[in-house]
Amino acid sequence: MIRSQSPIVHISVRAATPLAAVAGIYLFFAGHNQPGGGFAAGLVLGAVVILRSVAGLRTPDDATVLVATGMAIIVAVAAAPLVWGDLLLDQKVVSLELPLFGKIKSGSALLFDAGVVAVVIGLIVSLLNGLAPAEFSPESPGDETST
């Protein structure tokens, strides 16, 4: 397997992980005014998970928690405007004046995108778990060579 034979892959993935994570975070925050958003950020961060898996580095374990948390965030953000009598998926925008950054605007779509990121990463982790090879055990019941 690649991870046991190549320290270059291991070191390269460790070096590329922070750069790809910054690119994914940039896409996440730039997605409202430019191309990007939750799905694009989720794909980039999911690619980081795939690379770390190939190199044998630590990756998220439970895809169910990621997908369930993401779906809960998406449903909560989508349904929250109904509580105030607005339309489903209506966006609320909040603006703050910060001394160092100036005027910052953010909306409920940012939370929605955070849920999308969690769902996309969870689906990628689930795909990796499904494609992972089963542990080989000579004592397994389906093994025909053991007697």
C-alpha cells in the first residue's frame, strides 16, 4: 500500500493539508458574492480527507454524525424564518461594525452553507469507509483455505 511504502506521500500530504484547508475556508466565506460556497468548500475539504486517508493520516471516523449534524443545521436554518412569519429559506442579514475590520455583513446563508459542508464531508467519509478493504483474517468463516 502507498502509505507504508512512501514517506514522500506522507510528508507531502501533511504539507498540503493546511494549504487546502485555507483554500476550502476561503471558498466557504467567498461563496455568497463570488463562485464558491458550502458545496465547493465541502468538496475541497473532502479532498483533504481523501488525501489524508491515502497517506494513512488521521481522518474523521463517523460519517453519520457529520451528515446528521449538517442536516440538522440545514433544516433549522431553512425552517427558522417560519417562526417569525417569513417564508421558508428566507435569509436574514446581520451587519456589525468592528474596529479593526470595519463593517462586516453576514447572513443565515452562512449557517446553511456550514450544514452543506458537514453533509458533503460526511458523504465523502462514508464513501471512504465503504471502499475500505475488509480486514483479512484467516479464521474468518468464509475463508475456504482454513480447515
